[in-house]
Amino acid sequence: LLPVPAAADTRAVLEFFSYECRLPDPALLKMLDALSGQIGQFLERRRAEEALAASERETRQILESAHDAFIAIDSTGAITDWNPRAEAMFGWPRAEVLGCELATTIVPERQREAHRRGMARFLETGQTTVVGQLLEVPALHRDGREFPIELTISALRTDHGYSFNAFV
């Protein structure tokens, strides 16, 4: 019998049969022990990947069904997420805005430089007057018309800098 460990318990037990009677082979037992450890690690990694995928699907469903527009950008200002409510509000399909600069997409031209300066200041110093605040600002629809919006921005530190998320 060979236990297959996973996390704090045993995930499975492998049983080997032979029609021959043999003395235990220490090298074979050591190899089988290493193999069972590898199988356990594989099973644990698979379980963690499935849990992560389920969590990502759940998060996506929450964003897709939200009544507020959700927009995420990276530290370069490129749009990384855009939900259906953002599509309806700003007139841009998600597929067309992902990777585009937020400033040139929905920020009115007269506000773009201030937007870029504010992001640069935050990235350089960590100081901001807008993150975590309810803001009332003008926004730009795809058709060129401006309209007022209220939004709250949060900044999340990631492995690649920052992610900025806004609910509008």
C-alpha cells in the first residue's frame, strides 16, 4: 500500500500486487514514495487550479451582472476590463476598448492631461486626491457627446504595478 499525500491528509492509496514473493527493495520503495509525493502535489495543484478557475468565473459573473459600469485599467492607463454596463453607458464594445488608453476613450480632451498627471503622480509618490473618493466628472460617449458621471476608483497593487478599478 502506498499513500498519496495531499495537503494535510491522504488523497488516495495505491495498491500494488505481485504473483511473486520478494523481499522489499529499498530503492524501489524510495522511488515509489517519491512518485506518490509527486502524484499528491499534482492532485493538489489541480484542485487549486480548479478552485481559482471557479473563483474567476464567479467574479466575471458578478461584474457582468452589475448594475454599475465597471472599468479597470493598468498602470499604463490601458483598459483591462469593461463590463456590459460600461458598454451601454459609453457606447464602446468591450472587444474594441480592451488595450486602449482610457484617457483617449472616455475622458474629455480638456481633462486628459490632468488625468495623466494624476496617474503619474500616484505611481511616482503614492499620493492621490481621487482614489477612494466619490467623484463627479464629465465623461465622453463614443458618439462624442459629454455627460456627467459619478465614480469611485480603487487602486490595487499587483505583481505588475497597479490596477485601477472604477465603478461608475
